[in-house]
Amino acid sequence: MKKHMKETIAILFAAAALASCATADAGKTAASSAVEAQAPYAKPGFYTNLDSDGRLWVFPEDHEDYKTYQEKGKPVRQVRRIAAGPQGQTLISSEAEHLEAYIAAKPGFYTRVIDGRLWVFPEGHADHKAYLENGLPVRQVRRIAAGPLGMTVISTEVEHIDAYLAE
């Protein structure tokens, strides 16, 4: 009887040890998968955080609301765009402008939403530099409701808009 009792206790200890190892590995996997989960949503100039409910929080990195979110958590004022995220997630931020800018951002392009219209320029292009130095250009080409969220897309050349919309 004592022999069976010792074997039973040994088996229980071994099971507990294996369970604790599995839990530790699961914690590491959850943490690493959380970091990996952010990668498909990352865009330059934006902080994103996929919450446990599958909603994507978005803030410009240099904005005060981002700092407040880091220190205090979710803001009281919340603006949402249902199913507007990269994989159909709900996007949430403290301002609609943050969400519009995030949705419009694309690598290789300078984008800016002004009065609900999307300005696009290839980064580093002469037209982009002129825009930054002088403001809105006189020559404007528009595609009504062709952009994300049905925004009108504006640039100085049709080729800029076509390249932006193609990607």
C-alpha cells in the first residue's frame, strides 16, 4: 500500500511540474504572439494596439492622446469605425482624424486628410516637396469617392493617384 501511495504521489508531482512548464510556455507564446499580432497593423507614425476583443486602437505616435493612453488606458472619448481595419477589425481612437489618417497611410506615399479629402504624393517627389514648402498646389487632379472611406483623392498628377490606389 505504501508503495502505491509513493507512486501516486510521484505521478502527481510529475504532472504538476509538467503543467507548470506548459503554463510558463503558454505565457511566453501569448506574449510573443501579441507582439506578432501588432505587426500586420503597423504603419509609420502610428501606434496600434489590438485589444482582447479584436478591436484595433490607433493613435498618431506624437499625439498627446497616445501618451495618455499609455499612462492611463482607454480614453473616455472614443470614435469607432466598424470593420474599417486592415482585416475587418473595428478601429478605435479618440479622434476621427486619427482613424482617417491611419486608414489613408500607405508606405511610399505622403498622405494628408484635409476637410475629408485625401491628398497623396509619392514621398520625395518634387510635387511633395513643393506641397510641404508652399501649401496646396494650384494644379489639382481629383478622383471623387475613389479613396478609402469614400474619400475624394487629390494630387497634382493622375499617375500619383493611380499609383496610390493600385497598392
